[in-house]
Amino acid sequence: MTRIAHISDIHFGRIAYANDAQIDIVQALIDDINAASVDLVVVSGDLTQRAFGHQFRAARRMLDAFDAPTLVVPGNHDVFPWWRLLSRLFDPLRRYRKLISSDLNPRVELKDAVVVGINSAHGWTVQGGRITASELDQIRHGFEGTASGTARILVVHHHITKLTGLGDHDMVKGAEQARALVCEANVGLILSGHLHIDHVEMIEAEGNRYIVASCGTSTSSRGRGKEGSVNLYNLISIEGSAVDIETKRFNSAEQLYATQSQQSFVR
């Protein structure tokens, strides 16, 4: 069995309960994931609120506190803000590359899974993100040589697939080409963030099927809609073709993450 913790939209600079010295939601997240003995921690973008150095350094400390290895992709909040226009346009992820990872399209092989991350955060876009030729190549080649039966997982901050259960929502530029390659590579699970809403949906299109897990904000005060004050992360278990996704929600009264729901799929 492979176990993966999927967290997203951490937003150091807008951490929930930041003014309450009695509640440390980041430490609670670290403790819960470490207790789960996962094989990998996936972070699908937006580690910071404004890409400030101190926010990235706080994110780095969090990543270093996990017992398991991490796979991280940047989000649109991890690029320089608009008032740093030249940096945003010509070197938007400089601080991310210096303080988090120089690899914007990371890849990790686990015993029963291959996890490929792609960058969708660029200085020339605002919220929706963009998939460039480099990222398309990563999808195209990142799963080459993967043994039959091995879970193939793609991580991207923005969404490349429309989720009917969420109504109208942002879609990344280049989504159509990315979806075609997802089907070609036989990807079975896509992990995303950005929307700050937790939702899991099975997608069936053109003879292909894959699961999309959109993680809500795991630690920030920037939840949206009915999840405006909710912090969550997903604990994913994969065994053979079975995929179980347990959503864990932060309980501020008990200062811990507890199971909110669990869904099972066959990929």
C-alpha cells in the first residue's frame, strides 16, 4: 500500500488562528501527517501569500519537519506580486527556486506509484495559470517506463479538468492539451489546489477515467464558500487499483485534524 498526504494552499502570511497563541494549526498538520506514516507529502502550491522571503522560510521549516519526503509545486501566490513587476514578469519564481526547490517539475518514484508534478504558475498570468511546452513534455515523458499496475499521479496547482460538482471555476490555460496527455499517459489521479474547496470527482471522457482530488486550504484563513472557515487535507491510500481518499478537517477546539469523510474509487 502507498500512502500520500495531499496538502495545499498553505498561505504563510495568512495562517488561520495566527492571532491565537493557543492554536498552532501548522504544527497540528505536521503532527497528524507524521503520525500517519505516509510515504510522501504532496503540496499542490501556494505555500505563501505574497512570496515574501520570510513566508518562504516558514514554508521551508514546515517541509523540513515532515518525516516523509515531499513533492512540491508552486502556485500563483508563490510568484512575485504585481508591485514587483519586472521580477514577476522575468523571474517570477526566483524566491521559490532559492528557498523551496529549484525543480519546478518534480518527479518521485514510490514502491507502487509514480508522482509527477508540473508548474502552472507564471508571471504573465494572474489567477488561472498556464501550462507551457515544458510542462506538457513533463506529462508526456514523466510516466515513461512506469510498470503496468503502478499508480500514475499528476500534481498541478491549477485545474486542468472541469469539475461538474463545483460549477463554474478557474481552468488553466493549456488545459485541453494537458488533458489529452493525461489520457495518453494513463494517469489515474490528479491532485490540485487553488480553489480552496475540497472536492473529489471521477472523470470519464473519451474512454478514459481518472480521479481528480481538489484539496481545500490546509492551514490558511482564506477558505471559500461553504468552507470559508474550514481547513482540510487529504490522506490518500492506494492498493492495487483501489484508491481511498480520507479528508481530514482541523478541529480548533481539540487542536487536531479529524476524519471528515472517506471516499473509495477504483482507478
